[in-house]
Amino acid sequence: MEPAPLKLLPSDPGDEGTQRCRLGPAALSFLGLRLGAPLRISLPAGCCLCTAWPRPDLADGYVQADPACSTGLTAAALRGATLCPGRLQPLSSRRLRAVAVRAVLRCGAPRRAAGLREAVRDVLKNVYVSPRYVVTVGPNVRSPVVHVEILSVEPVTEEAGLITAQTSIAVTEVVALEWYRRFTEGTAKIPVAGLDDAGEALKEVVELPFRFPKTLKKLRLAVPSGVLLVGPPGVGKTLLVKAVAKEVGAYLLCISGPAMYGSRPGESEENLRSVFEKGREMSRGGPTVLFIDEIDAVCPKRGSCNSAPEDRLVAQLLTLLDRVGGEDRMVVVAATNRPDALDPALRRPGRFDREVIIGTPTLTQRTSILQVLTCSMPISADVDLVKLAEMTTGYVGADLTALCREAAMQAVFHSNLDSSEAVINMVNFHEAFRKIQPSSFRSAVGLKECKPVTWEQIGGLEDVKLKLKQSVEWPMRFPQAFARMGLARPKGVLLYGPSGCAKTTLVKAVATSCHCSFLSVSGAELFSPYIGDSEKILSQVFRQARANTPAIIFLDEIDSILGSRSHSKTGHGVSERVLSVLLNELDGVGLKVTEQRGNKLQLEGQCEEISDEERQLEFRETLDRDFMVVAATNRPDMLDDALLRPGRLDRVIYVPPPDLKGRLSILQICTEKIPLDADVSLQDIAALTDLFSGADIENLCREAALLALQENGLEATAVKQEHFVRSLKTVKPSLSTRDLEFYEKLFSRELIS
């Protein structure tokens, strides 16, 4: 009969480091164990390899195991747990001919080969082991060795191997205790998504001196000593360094740039020297990565006034970087989001040999990040991660993490069930999307919270809608068709026409349908009393748009922002300078190195290894690496001719006033929420509203509703035909025949087309 479940207890102090496991007589009899026989205890968190001994009090129902003779277990995991006797597995044993081990030494212990081998042999004498098994020296044993990790055994066996006096012991690795503790903290792999190329580039530089030191020394090649990570905040630089260090098996020593500064003179340089000295000490025990976060706080550009302390600190860091290499198994990795603020002497080969640039995640990378973030979340089947990735243009990894957290909170708030049973659906993500904005846009110039507008909310203008969709929406949503036909997406679109004819609303509709970044710039935001400020602000808008493509830059009332050089007497006004900046930005040949998005594109041969859906996303992202300028004006004759040539504002679209059919459609949209009487004829009203713009018709409907309330003392229930007729006497059209002739003349003569 199988005994009752056994309660796990830590071993007695006298049994620590002896590999003894104490059991009651019933468990020993059930398992058929002799005294001192090898035994494996299996738990979800790990296992113990020990020898069976009876409890001194002969009490049944308990098992005492030493966490020091376990793999992946701690004292907390053993205390209070219960397990069935079936998890106790008796093992057969055989004598081992040879073992390869990693020795973990106390801090400051000597590393002499002969003495170390004898110390390891004393620790392993008459001990049962298996591959990846860790033998811990007891607290009362005086030895330079703290742990001995079994790397391999000969002959290879799945059972317990006994180390005898005839067993050959090879110490292949010697590491320090602090290095070993940091390396074994949290054996779980750190999930990193969307940073594959940057991770491979970083891993290549970090792993090279660790894996092939003899080869590099034989070839007399200089070992890479430093890597600089460049990227916007929240993109995952620190997480990437931690993941790569754990993957290559290196000790990670993290410091922050501002933490180096001290209050007294020379203290900052002393702190920096002590950090590098600790890194060298750790590198003697094993591969070490010294990570300096926010290095721009340590190494600003030298030469400015009152910067003597910073200059000394920069000089000290440069000297320490020049000493890295040789026998040291240490690589210095630094991170910054302000590379232009670093001292140029830091960014030369021999110090930071390589710069790894991490851009804002692309569509494919955002999809991968969302998959990792939601893999352990209870999400419903209606959650479309690809759709979410399309909506989150400009979001970095930290923003996507906050988005998922906010969606989970919304699910808990709106659920009537217990929070453990809440399921996250697409509605929760939409609500979170309204609250979590991309961090790169929080201080952006021209960023507007655009109220979503659908195409159906715009009455009439079917021809204009089609042209706008062809120019803006189709290249972003269907890039395959454009590439198949050899069509290039336009650089910009100009909408011109009378005031109040829905030019701005059309732009909002196309931005809503494309799910792209939307930046709107007005003259009030652009112009500054300081010379050069306006040009700098416009350049910043384009820089933000390039970093968060696909994006739309909307220049409303562009005639008030940019002037025509032919109408200027001096040619050196602010408008002319802003116009020159805009022309240069539209003609730009590419991005700055630090403004790139994502990582390098996949090669043709690599594309065969990915699925069709991933290939489609990658292809779409390739064509979306650009922004588009959409401008609107009611004075097209005031614009410079250079702005209207192909390659800048390629498409020029005339937005005419609504015709009879368009006015009827606008009336139907404006009266959707207005209760109408049965005698109201929208067809007749549309016929009476000649020369009315869309804004005029909306004003007419509002005025008619107010008249109905005025007549009935705020108790009106419907708007009648007479209210519309009376409103027509007070609401006059904003357009005139002269205005229409002006636009028709421009359109017919193809001055703008």
C-alpha cells in the first residue's frame, strides 16, 4: 500500500552539505531503499539527487532534503511542500571514469591549478552526481571552493554516477562566487520581441571575445571592447542587454550614468574607476558585460564653459575604455537616446567599436511585441493583433506594454465577474488606445487628438473622395497593387476650394481610415519671433513624422504659412525661409542614421523562411517607410510654383461646393439626429440652398432646430418645413458666383492640376 503524501522539510543543520535525505521507515520500506542508496526527488521547480537515510526520530510522513544538493531548488521551495511517494525514484549507480566540472571559488581565493584540483577532489569524494548537478560545500568545511557544477560525465548515464578515487576530474571553468550567483539568478529566458536584428548584432560583438579568445589571440586580432546602443526611450535597450548577457552566459554589471557623480572633487572619477575595477574582477571569474545606461550624462561634449568636472570625467572614461581588452573577458555596452550629445572621442573604433541603432518598431515588430505581451493574458478570440499593430503607429515597446496593461484594467473594471475570470476583448483595447498615447509624441509639435471621421459622415464629393483615397489611402493600405503596377506613392496632396467645403474634414477622414500618425501644423504654432525658430520647428515636425511612419503632415491654410517668392519684394522673409525648408524636406533623399525605424530589411533569401502573412506585413512595412504631406487652401494662387511641381505636391485636387445631389446628402447627414416632421422635404430644401457650402447647410439645420424650440417654448418635438424656410431668410450662403467663377477658371485653365 502506497504511503500517504509526504511533507517536505529542510535538512537538519548537521546534514547540510552531506547529500543526505532523511525518510521515515514506511517510505524506506515502500521504495525498497538500502542505507546510503542514491535517490532522486522530482519537483516542478527542480530535483534533488541525494542518498537515503532514516530520520533520527523514525517518524513517518516527512522527507528532509538539502537544497544544496539540488538543481533549481531553494529552501523556500522545499519548506512546506507535499509530494506523493511516487516522486521519489531510487536510482542505480555506476562508477565514473571522468568528469568535467566548473568550480565556483570564494571571493579572493587563489586560483592555483594544483591546489584547486585537490580542493575539488575533496569536495566530490564519494559523491553521487549527474550532468548539471551542483555540489555545495557544507558551511563547516574550510575550502576555497563553494560550489562544483558537473558539466559532463564519462561514461554518459541517466542514473547516478559515483565519483571515486580513480575518477579523473577536469576543472574546465573557474568562476567567482558573485559572478556565479548573478548568472544563476532567474534561469528563465528573458522574452524579447521585435529586436532580432539588433540582438544578433549585439550578441555578435559580445559573444566573440568570450567564445573564441584563443582564436582571436592566435590571429592577433583586437578584441571588440565596446558597443553603443542608440534608440528612443522605451524601445528596449536595457532589456536587450539583459537578454543577450543571459543568453551568452555573461555576468551583467549595470550602472547608471548619473549615479557616477559625487559631491566632492575627484569622487566621480573615483566611482568610475571602482566600477571598472569591479568589472575586471568579475571578468577573471567569467565573461562580464559592463552596462552603462544613459551614458550621455557621463560623457557630454567637452569644450563648453564651466564644464571642468565633466571634462575630467570624460577623460577618465576614455582612459578606462582604452585599457579594456587584453586578458580581460569584459565588454562595455552603453546606451543613450541622445547620441549627438556624446563626446566625439567616445565614438571611435577602439572604444565603442560598433553602434547598434534600434529604431521605433515597425508594423511587423509591433505584431511580434504584442504576441509576446499577450501570450499569458486571457484575451478573447476577437482580438486581432495585426489590427492593433496597425493602430499603434509610433508606439515603442514600453508604450505597447502600457497599452496591454490598460486593456487588462479596463476588462477588470467592466467585468461583473471576479478579476481572475475577466477576459480582455477588442473593445478593451480600443478604450486603452484612447488613454495610452505614444511616448515619442507626448512633446511633439503639431500632434492633434483627431476625432475619428468616417467617409460616410461626409455628404457628396464622391469624385473628390475617390481621388483622395487613390492618393493617400490606397498606397498605405494596398502597397502590393501599387508595386505590381510600378506606381510610386505621391509625396504630397493639395486640396483647394472655397471655404466650408469639407477640406479639413476630408483629411481627418483619410487619416482615420489609414490608422497613421497625424500631425497638423498651423501658422500660430509655426511662427516664432526668434530668427531660425520657425524653420527648426518645421524640421522637427518632419523628423517626428519620419520616426513614426506611416504618417500624414497636414498643413491647413498653407497660404498663410508659406508665401510665394514671386510676390515677395525682399525674398528674405520668414515665409520664404519656411518654404525653403519645406521644399528641402520634401526633396530629402533619406533619413538620418539615428532616425531609422526598426532594423534592416530581410534579404530575399531570408524571406523564404517566413510565412505568407509575415512576408506581406514586411512588404507593406517596406513601402510604408515614408510620410505624406497633405495641404489645404482656399487661395491656391498665393502658393509658390516650385511647391506645385511633381515630386512635391504631386496631386492637386479641387474640392467644389456641393451640387444638388451633394446638398441632399449633406442634409440627410445633418438631420440624422434631428426629429423631422412628416411635411419636411429635404429635396426641396436642397433645391433652395444653391451656393450653400457644407458648413452653411449644417448651420441652416441648426438654425431651424432653434426656431422650433423658440416657437414651442422648449417643448418642441419635431422640426417642420416652415422652420427651414424661415431659416433660409436669415442664413445666407457664404459662397458667391464670383468666387465660384474664380475657382472654375483656375480649374478649367488647368493652372492647378
